[in-house]
Amino acid sequence: MAAHLIEQGLDTTALTTNPLIADAINTNGFVVRGEGALGGVRGAAVRSIAKGTAPFDYVLLATQPPDVEKAAREMSPWLAPDGAMVCFQNGLCEERVGAIVGPERVLGAVVAWGASMIEPGVYDRTSAGGFALGRTSGEVDAKVEELARLLEAVGPVHATTNLLGARWSKLAINCAISSLGTVGGDRLGALLRHRFVRRLALEIMTETRDVARTLGVRLEKVAGTLDLDWIALTPADRASSGSASLVAKHALLLAVGARYRRLRSSMLAAIERGRPPAVDFLNGEVVTRGATLGLPTPVSAAVQARVHAIAAGRLRPSLDGLRALYAETRAAAAPGVDEPPSTQAPAPAPGQDAAASHNPEEPTESQ
């Protein structure tokens, strides 16, 4: 984002705590490849904000979820009195940041494009897209409108009156795709060829939808998400593994797996780098809020526990781990329905992928 904003002539300070990234940017500028590539953009990065720096109108929080509160605390002294911090993370981080700087000084942006850093200072934008931008209160005020104009440098912006609906829709996808990708240890296409993995994804998205509905959230489909009210499991789906509705939902997830077949969980990548996984900000949000509401979320809770076990080194990511998760949660999630975990869809023939996107597949999961 910094490269696009700087390229448009906007006064932007890029802050990173990683010395390798700072050195690379200060030596070579920002190098942006892929979709809508900018090439090289002259710019600099700092590792801390110097005393006497003027307050910022906007602080764009682009950290991983486990780091967002620390970043908000550290940057709060430099936020202008009428400024805003902006959460770009997956999950429900606006509430956490609002507790630090005040909810009236927090905006949220749901990201609908993909990118990854392939080496320090070199970024690959893997898909086009923009943002759904707003406040959790639903108000679209002058601050939202101003930032929406600025972020047009990165991609199209929709100022939404239903940020929470967009957040929960994206949360459901991340809870299924990122967390199951972490437990399974493989790319999305390979995992979603297995019927039992798709069923786990459906169970997780259904639990998320149920919690959101009970909280009074009006779910809103945004780019990169699915219609949760349609894809959530119904009583008929649970009663018969061959219902027309359930077959259609499995077919849709197969198409998603084909289109994003090379996508790899960013949570798994974080664990491999020795960083804490974001599962408490994804599945953990569903479990915690479900418990408060008295709603059971057994699959989400089991996934959260298994991801923590992988991060602690007690378990290894594997397809067998997903099989064990499926077996562990069957009775609680869907009594009376047994979908054989060995069922697998055929792999696409080389060169054939009817559902493949024309955009390059994302090597790691996007925001």
C-alpha cells in the first residue's frame, strides 16, 4: 500500500520493525510486481518514529492480527486528535484497537486483493481488487470518504454502512481456509479435493454464520467471500449426505479449490517463521463469542486447539491431522451423518482447470 500511496505523491511514512525490510527499501525503494505492477517506486522506510514528528492523519495498521494491539499502542502518541487508525487485518480487530485509542478514532478496511512479500522490499500483487471501508457503527462520515479517495490509489473502494457484515463474511472464509490449511499443511487445491475437508469447511462457516446472526450482524457478501446464508448447512444437508443442496455446496468449494489451488495458508507460514498464529483472532473469535451467547462451536474450538498444538510443536501439519479432526468433531457437529473421510475428488488433468482464474494464484493467503 505504501508504494501505491507514495507513487501518487501522498505524504506517506512506511514503518517496519524488520531491519532487513527497512534496509532493502532504503537501498532499492519499493519493488512491486504482478497485478497492476508499479515496478520500482522510490521511497524510504523507518524503524521507529522520531521525536518531534508531526501527528499523522491516518495510521494504516498492516500488521498480522497478533501484532495489531502492540502497534496501535506504540503509534497512538503520533495519531492526530482528529485522526484515525485503520485496521486492514482479517478478524475483528476494530474493537481491540478501539479499546486503545477510542472507537471514534478507528476505521476498518476489508481487503479484497492478494499480495505477498517474496523477499525483503519486493512485493508480488497476486490479484486485483480493492477495499470495503467503514466504521463498525455503520456511519459513513467525512473521514471515511476522505480515506476512500486516498485508497483509490491502491484499488477501488466501497464505503460501506455495514462493515461488520463484510468483516464477518470474510472471517468465515478465513476461519475455514486459513485454519484448515494450517492443520492440513498443504495448498488449498489439494485439500479441497477431499470431501471430508470440504465438510469441515462447511461446518466452520456454518458455526460462524450462526454466531454472526445471533449477534444481529447482517452478513454482506464482498469480493473474495461467499454467500454465507446460502452455503451454511441446513437441517436437510445434515440429514442426508446426498441432498441436492449439499452436493451444490461441495461443488462450489471444489471450484474454489481449483481456482485458488496454489494458495497456502499465511497462518502456516507464520508458524514456520516462528511467529504466533492468528487463530485466536479468527476461529477464536467465533468460539469466544459463541460461548458468551450459549451457541456451541465444536469444530471451530477443535481447529483452534489443533492449530495451537501445531504452533507448540506437539503436532505436525498433515492430511492425517485433518482426518483426525474430522473424526473428533463428527458426533458434535452432525450426529447421524457419516461422510467417509477417504472420499476424494479426482485431481484436475494437466492444463485443465475450468474454474481457474486468469489472475496468478496466490502463493500465500492474502489479507
